Amino acid sequence: MTTPEATVNVPSLEVSGLAFAYPDGHQALFGVDLTVGRGERVALLGPNGAGKTTLVLHLNGILEGGAGSVKVAGLPVAKKNLAEIRRRVGIVFQDPDDQLFMPTVREDVAFGPAASGLRGAELEERVMGALAQVGMAEYADRPPHHLSFGQRRRVAVATVLSMSPEILVLDEPSSNLDPASRRELADVLRGLDVTVLMVTHDLPYALELCGRSVILSDGVIAADGPTAEVLSDGALMHAHRLELPFGFDPLSTGASRERAGA
Amino acid sequence: MGAGHSHRLYRHGHSPVHELPPHCKLAAVFLFVVVVVSTPREAMWAFALYAVLLAVVAGAARIPAGYLLKRLLIEIPFVAFAVLMPFVVPGEQVHVLGLALSENGLWGAWNVLAKGTLGVAASVILASTTELRALLLGLQRLKLPPLLVQIASFMIRYGDVITDEMRRMSIARRSRGFEARGVRSWGVLAKSAGALFIRSYERGERVHLAMVSRGYAGSMPVIDEVTATRAQWTRAAALPVTALAVCLLGWTL
Amino acid sequence: MHVPDGFINAPVSAVTGVVAAAAVAVSLRGARRELGGPSHALSSGGEKTAPLAGLVAAFIFAVQMLNFPVAAGTSGHLLGGALAAILVGPYTGVLCVSVVLLMQGILFADGGLTALGVNITDMAITTTVVAYVLFRTLVKVLPRTRRSVTAASFVAALVSVPAAALVFTAIYALGGTTDVPIGKVLTAMVGVHLLIGIGEAAITALTVGAVLAVRPDLVHGARGLTAPLKLRVGGELVDAPAAAPAPARTGSTRKVWGFGIVTALLLAGFVSFYASASPDGLEKVAHDKGIDTKTTQHASSDSPLADYSVKDIGDARLAGGLAGVIGVGVTVAVGSGVFWAVRRRRGADTPERTPEAV
């Protein structure tokens, strides 16, 4: 965050010409170009199998070896920068059971900062701060598998917030949440002051939280624009297997767009 | 029988035994069993004393006798084996109730039964008074290779998750009318096992991604540490030291 | 087969403990290489070991509870050593099974704490090493098809179980506290475990086949096969500049393989010959003595009840002959396994940090 190259004009995320195939031969990305400015909240939409998760895994150098490049706040994702990249990019995975691998909530949230060398009171402060941000401070000493799904999702968000990331990447944040948990998470996300890239099938959620949306389809970016415009383009939506929930009209919910405006 | 079912193995409580640091308890139990195993089988009274020692510990830990005895059932296969021994082992025969029993075999049976039972009882007391998580910390403290402790801790964390997945697959099979009967159903079951492996492995990969995403580079950051005072070590040492005295007496008398 | 405290005397338990500790230490290093995985990840391999091996251990633990019905209400279950070795490699296999045994000993009092060395030596080390050496040699010899991999899994699992019984018998001969004659222990152990081995082999082969059909890249013994990257430019697919290809796993020591191939062939020949020579006898013993007689969790196929209570196996010569053949095989397998491990360590080790310093 305070590194010299991280100035205001440098976008949080720059992806160019990214292509990738899995070792089993399946190719998921065919040249992705995407830029996300500092402080923007962007929704990444697309049908199943479009390569969304694959793209996400390139953002912090989990996957590489294909063509193209990724830069986070100007810093290229490369082997020598990995530690710094992973501190800057906070990924919240879809299944909180994958993300919460430590025996207690507190240890799990502490994992990232502790791995970067934080200890003692400073660590404790960071952990409790992150838990407070998602409203889970009183669950610090519980084992993760005793929490509800919504609570686990929020703890998962805390695990990356504790690292003070440059960009928060959420993979299907609203999946499997009941309506109340879904709203609580939205409140948490709206209150954060970081760049957000949100992979989702939940189009109303995208409209509510993100001013801008991009569609990833067949491994390339097929559309990029203000969320309300993207969602109201019937032909575009249909071409990429995207469908609005029954009775939902993105243009009549303009109020939420104003609120989410980046 | 899931690895993560701490609630079934662990009996919550606040006894002096519960409060001992886990690595002290682990070391005490291990040394105790070593002493028991090294005791000559002819010193029958020594084994009785060991049993009394364990009973005292169990009493201090407020473990009900019934619970302890039930957990001892895990030994049954070996009890059955011990019962057979007097009939299988050659050597001098003694006649009891018209049965020809080998004296050597009787000794062998006694030896395996006594030592095995004491070992199981000691382990049961350990597992009943120590939380899983504490056991792992204790193993780490006892200088078990950290990677091994990490593997064990992931096994414990995800044992339940994987067992649950297996159960759901079984429900899905049965819901579609599959009944596991005879060798012909092995193909289907093995496919489930294969799928379970793929799911486990893929989850392992996802967990790994989540870990490296947060800066993991091969070793777990130290977040919690267990420590023991001299007094706690002394208290834990009481069991193996007393047992050692008994054992030495057993060799000399 | 979970040996309790007091069954093997203290000195021999201590020696096996040292053997087990050494093997686990070697495996900790080896597993880092095995689980390094394909090179598309930037992260170096070592970091992957803990979560992957932990999850595989959880899998082994779970799959041991999956009941395979045999007949008339009886069922057996997988022991998993061979399966682990084939799916994730021998080092990881040894680690996973050892961790399962350790946790079973501490948490469930299943297997004595002082007998941990014995249990690890015969159930974790012997099964995985024997199975893996056999599996790799067979895969090298047979044509590169899925069927060969499945067949190799079958043979590897089949031999690995009686091999473990043989090692147990050897340990028993050295330090058994009871006076059951070695001959009887040998025939009973190897005989019964040959039967269990058939079940283990069938399940292992079927399971490996199932994994192979869906994610062939996950079967340690059958890796490779990647297609070139494409770029979608205006709807057309064009080749992308190639990235560095994944380094192929190369068999490092031809001599060992040559040696192993001969052994494997001999073994396979003998085993299949004898197994098919008297199927009735084998089936009968299976039925009488029970591969897994009761439905209780622990009186299962690996229960000592089944292992030791058999007094006369139908054909003592058969069992004895087999034991001899397997004995030779095990010696060669373990020997070349160690040789192979040492060679690989020398070749591949980098002077990196070793947080697992014992």
C-alpha cells in the first residue's frame, strides 16, 4: 500500500493477453485483458466454465505458465514478487471450508499476518480488527466448522482483510447464503475501503455493489461497462448465458446504482 | 469414528489431569507404557499395581469406570487371540477343567492381555482428558517433525468433512436404488472411493491455494504455544516414575 | 493388524521405532518432491505437502470405513497402503498411512503406542514400498494403456498385503513375546493375508481405474499429456507462444528398474500361478476364517483374530512356497526402494531450509 510504485494513477489490477490451459489439456483462458482502477468495485460475470475462477487464480500467481501478464498495483506477478503479491491480493474462495483450515477462527485470521512475520500484541490487534470489520469478533475462539455458512463466509473475508490487501477478490460471495446473511455480507463489503473484484452469478448483487461489470465468456472478456447497462442489454446477456432473476429490472433499481457508483 | 469427532473421544472437564499441558501427558503416557512393556510377565502383582495407578489417574480425571471400560472394548480382537494361545502354543501342559492347556501359552496370553490392556487404558485416559487441538500442539512441542504435525492437523480438520462427503455419496447411491450386495457391487463402491479420492485431493489443492494466497511458504506460523512449568512436569512424571519403581521391583524380586 | 502394546518385546519395538522414524524422515523429504505437482504453479512444491498429504490421510482414514460386502453379511474394507502409494507416490503414501496409524494409536488406542514402530514398519512402509516398486516396474514393462495401469495396481496391491504379513512375521520371530511357533504364524499370517490381498487388489485396481477415468493426471504413476495453448483472436484459435513444458518424470536408475522387472515378473508369475491353482481352497479359508467376519468396526479384515487364529491353512506347501517367493520379492523391493530413494535424494536435493529437522 505504501510502496513507491503504488501511486494513485497506477491501477490496482492490470491483466493483458492472459491465456492458460490446465495440465489435463483443458484450456480455460484465451487472451484476457482487464484493468481495474484503484477503489473501483467491479463485478466479473459469466456463465459456468467461462474461466472466471481460473482468471482469479492468476491474480496472485497461483496459476501461471500460460501467455500474457498480470500486474497488481504496478507490480508484475512473478516468482520473485510472490510474497508481496499475495499480501496485496486477498482472495476469498467460494467454499469457506477450503479457506478456513486452522483449528480456531482466531488462528485462521492470524495465519496470513503471522506468515508475514507479525507476532504478539500487534498480531492480536490485527486479528481482532479484521474480525470486528466483519462483525465476528465474539467468535474468535470457536472452531470454524461449528459456525453457520454465512458466519464462515464472513470469517473467510476477515482472513484476507487481516492482511490489509490492495485488492479484494471474492469468488461467488453470495452463494449458499440465506437472504439475511447475503445482506449482512453486502453491508460489510460496502463498508470496506479497498478495490473489489467480485466473481458472481448473482446479478442483483452485482448491481447493488458494483458500478462496473465485465463479462468473461469462452475465456475472453466479452463486455465491459456500467453494471446497469450491461445487465439491460438483452442480446448481450442472452449471448453469454446470463439471465436476470424473474421480475428483476436493472433500470428501475437506479437508486442502488447511485449508491454503488464507483 | 471420524478423526475430528473430538466431542466423542474427549470428555470435557476441569480436573488436575485435564489441566496438565498436553506434551507432559503425552510423554508420561508413553513412558508409562514403555515401563509396562518392559516388566517381566511373571511379576503379576506389578501389573495389578499398574492398574491401580491408572485407576487413581482416572479417578483424578473424573472419568467414570463404565466409560473407561467401554473404550477398552477396542482390544477385543486381541483378547480373543489371547484366549486361543493356550491351545496353540506347544510345551508343558496343565489340565484345567479337563482342558489341556499349555503353560507357556497361558503365560503368553497373560502377558499380551495385561500389557495390551494397560496400554489401551493409558491411551484412553490421555484421549479423554486432552483436546485434539492440544494433542497436536503437544506432539509439536515434543519435537515431532512440524510437517508431520501439520499433516496430522489437516487430517483432523478435514476428517469430518471427508467422512461427511462419503456419507452423502452413500445416501445418493441408496436414493437411486443401489444396494451394496456381494462382490458385484464392488465396481460401484470403488467408483465412489475413486470419486472421494479426487474430491479429497482437489480439496487439498484448494486448501493449498487458500494457504499460499495468504503467504504460506512451507512452515506454519507459530500462533499458539504450550508451555509447562516444572511443577506440571513433576506432576505428570509421577505416573511413569512410580511405574518405574514398580518395574524395578518386579525385576529384582 | 494393529499390534497392541506388549506383543513384541521392548528391544525389537525400539528398533522398529528407529526404522519407522528413519523411513518417515526420508518420506518427509521425498513427499515434497512428489506433491510438487505439475509446474504450472509458481509456488515451489514443498509447500504443498502438508495440505495434500493431510487430505489424502483423511481420505485413507475415511475409505477404511467404506464397507465392501463379500457374501452372506460379511464385508471387508480397504487397508489403503497400496492405493496411497499408487495414487500419490510411495513417500506420501508412507507419510499418510503413518499419520493415520499415529492418530489411531493416540486417539482411539487402536494399536499400542510402543508398538507404533512395528505398526508403521509393516503397515505403512512395507505395503507402500512393495506396492509402489511392483507397480512402477509393471507399468514400465506393460504397454502404456489404462488397462495396464489397472492390472499393475492389482498385482501391486495383491502382493503388498502378504508382504506386510511376512514382515510382521519376521518382527515376531525376532521379538515376539509369545511362543507360538514361527511356522504356524507364518502360514497363518501369509495365508490369510493372501486372501485379504485379493480383496485389497480388486478394490485398489477398481479405485485406481475409477480415478484414471476421470483425472488421469492424479494417478502418480500415469502423468503427462498436455496440449499446446491457444489464443482466441477474433473467434479464431491460434497457437500461443509455448511456455516451458512440465519436466517429465524420468526414471533415474535403469539398473534398479531392470532388477525390479525381473523380480516383478517372477513374483507375478508365481502369485498368479498359485492363486489360480487352488481357488477352492482359498475361497474356503476365506469363508471359514472370515476375511472380515463381523460387522463391528474393529473385528475387521485386518483383525488379529483373523490373522492368528488359523491353525491349518488348506495347503501348507502353497502358503510356504508363496511366502518364500514373496520374501525374496520383499527383500529386493525394499532394497532397491532404499537404493532408489538415496540416489534420488542425492540427485534432487537442494540446500533449502528443512523446517522438519528431526
